[in-house]
Amino acid sequence: MSRTPFDILAEYERRSLAHAVVLPAVEQSPDQWRGVGYRVGQRRLVSNFAEVVEIVPLPPMTQVPGAQPWLLGIGNLRGNLFPVVDLKQFLEGERTVLHEGQRVLVMRQPGGDVALTIDELYGQRSFNEAQRTEPGSLTEGRYAHFVDRAYHGDEHDWGVFALSLLARTPEFRQAAL
């Protein structure tokens, strides 16, 4: 009796699973906080995974006349148009130096996604309550509106930056001059 391609694949799967190594389950502690780590200026920040849609290279942009200087333009990613904001310029008044391989965090806000330039991407960061620290200088200036707590890890303090608060800020939502 000839075997069908499905039968052959099912047999491969059965044999593969028979030799699979079972890894121990990794349990997340209830007091553990996880997010994506990045740098804006001299500050190391983390934002909740739920607030970051994706991280992508800086998309091609078209400038918008009559816009705030921190609005770099309208980006196009896979046919979707969205504003690209220089987060450092919005928060500190200083322009981000754009470079080859520049990354942006794409955050969801009412009315559509927004891309935010960052200076450096660090990837996933996890912290527990024992690492919690005072935010101190991480909340200076405009950061005070968006950073309410901090954690110490990897020899640095990390401010938890609330992208959801940024999206609701009237000045951020009004990019016209």
C-alpha cells in the first residue's frame, strides 16, 4: 500500500517528537515587569510591550509643510501612512542624529500608528520589584509627564516611559504650527 505525502510527514513528525528535548518551564514571577528597552538622549527607557506595535527601520518619509519641527514627516510602511516623530526633539528640544540603520518604535494611538525615533535599541528588559528604584533624574523636564517609576538593572537606571500618556498629550496630538 502506498503512503500519501501526509502520512510521510506525519511519520517524520512522530519520529522528531520522540527525540525532542523537553526544556524546563519558565515561569514568570508575578512581580516581574517586562518591556522593550531603548535610549533617548542620555536616558535609558523601557515601555510596556503592549504599547509597542513593532520596531522597524526608519521608513521613507515625506516632509509636512507647516508642521512642528519634531514631526519629521509622514512615513510609509507596507502601504500604511503614519507620522514619524523625533521623540528626543519633542521631549528635549534637541534633534536626533539620524543614521544608517536608524530604528523607530511604532506605537498605537487613537486614529492610527505613530513612529518614534530612538537613539539606540536594547531589546527586551525584565525587572522585578526588588530592582525598583527612585526615578530621580529620569523624570527631569518633560520626561516627568511620562516616567513615573524606574528599575535598576544592567548597571543602569531604566525609566518606565508610558507611551499611552504620550499619545494622549494635547501638544503631541497637535503637530501643526
